[in-house]
Amino acid sequence: MNASPASSDGAITLHRNDLPDGLTFNGSVAVDTETMGLKPHRDRLCLVQLSAGDGTAHLVQIIPPSLGGKGYDCPNLKKVLADPAITKIMHFARFDVAILQHALGITVTPTVCTKIAARLVRTFTDRHGLAALCRDMLGVELSKQQQTSDWGAKDLKPEQLAYAASDVLYLHALWAKMDALLEREGRRELAQACFDFLPARARLDILGYEDPDIFSHRA
């Protein structure tokens, strides 16, 4: 199945409905999502961003049938995200894994999360957001101006596409830094256990076990 025609602007390529046939990722892929809100069981998945770490971002716009699209009928995208041979690099993977699994009906694994890694090794600070990590560890300034824009629109603005792409273009470099710190601090095995648990944690969130958390002592 072919995706709808894509538009390209430099290092950003927008695909509508699905990834095109023949586009492959090997080893690892940076992944992020944009949604209509922060409740995976309520809010629509609108955009999935991917990068092979080569300076190019592939953005897949999930267009619902009400706007003339194919909704979650995106087999090429699903194949990449569910491929056990491809490591998905994310920031705050708990949310992204939950929305992808809920919307697309797949299990997203294996996954690594730069936010979990940062919390395990950067205990000298409470600044674990992607913008702070890119600034502190890569010397890259990310703009967050489009973070709360309308991602459900049929036609996304260039500013939105640039923002969405920036969330995956630096994840490979950031993960390399985080992975080295996990090794240095002797917490790589602990981090891996957290990463392995993410699909189950996502299922718990979808079922409503985010609050109350079944791991909490609170009754």
C-alpha cells in the first residue's frame, strides 16, 4: 500500500497516511508523536515522527476518514514500530508507547528512553525535558513554541513540521550521551529493565492504572 503524495522541505519529509513502500530503517530509529491531548485513550494520534539519525526526519500524518484520510490503516508505519530488530529511541517513551500501542494495535518494542536515562544518571538536577537535555548535552537550542498547537488540522504549518522534526533529529546523539553515562554510573542494566517494562506500563496507563498507581503504597 502506498502512502499519499508527500511534501519535502530540506531535511523534513511529510508523508500522509503511511510511510512509503521501500523506506526502511535499520538498527535504530528515533520516534516521537503529536496528539490532540495527553490522554491516550481519549485523544487522537495525529503525527508520528521518525529519524534514522542521518539528519532527515520523516513525518507521518495520520489523517482520519472524516478528513479524507485512512486513519490508523498504516501498515508500513506499524511494521517499523513493531519490528523487534529495530530499537526505538524516544523521550518520555511511556506516553509515546501508550498512544502508539492504543491507536495502532501493536506492541512497540524494543525501546530506549532518554528521559528515563536522564532521571537515572542526572540526579544533580530536575531538568530532564528534551529541550534542557539537548541544550546541556548537545549545545542545541530547541524551540517549544508549537508544542500546544492544533495537530489535528488537515494542513500543518511549516512551523509545526519544523518543531515536530526537531523532536527526533537529535535523539540518536542524545541517546549516545545518555548510554555512556548509564555505563559510567553502573545503571545500564537497571535502565534496560525499565525500558523492557514500558509496553506493560503503557497498557496499565491505558487501562486507567495511572492513578491510582498499582505500585504506590497509597490505598
